[in-house]
Amino acid sequence: MRATVVTVAILFVGCAAVDIRGPHANRLSSEDIRQIKAFVISDSHLISPWVHITTVAPDRVQVEHGGLTSSDAMSINGKHVTKFFVVKRHGRWSVDERFGLEGTAEITAW
């Protein structure tokens, strides 16, 4: 059976564009989304920040967030991405501690 990717909404976390997709995307309530977004930390060094929430099960999502980086808010000098999993237990979302954070950073040198 082929999984269907559904984009449910474009929301905003601060200035970050948020998209929600995956085979269970339509099952996330606005309260689920609010709780999941709470795990994303705002970073003033990110330009054009974004958040992707991908449902992998009704009670499990992968959160990926990042953006272009700037040390002076004027010039772009790289990009940063962080990924982690969040699970729902007893009506509350929490970071899945079985898997660590996965982060990448790219710095552009002139």
C-alpha cells in the first residue's frame, strides 16, 4: 500500500513557515500541532526559518527545523537543520528520547 503525503496546513512559529505532511497528517488536531511546535526553539540567527512536521504514525512525528544562518542579520553565511522525533503518550506530546537530535550545520567561507 502506498503512503499518501498530505499537506495539511501552513502555519507560523514566530516567523517560521510550518508544513505538516505524512500519511496521518489529517489526524493531528490544532492542540497536537501547538504542543509539537512548542519543542521548536526560535533562533534569531536563522533567516527564513522553517519547520517540517512529518507524521509517521498517529502518535509519532518527525520534526525537522532550520533555516539559513546569519551572524550579522545582513548576510547569509550558512544553513542549519535539526531533526528529532516526538511521540504522543496519554494525550501529551514529548520528545522521543530513544532517538537523539540530529543536527547539521553548513558554513560558507568567503
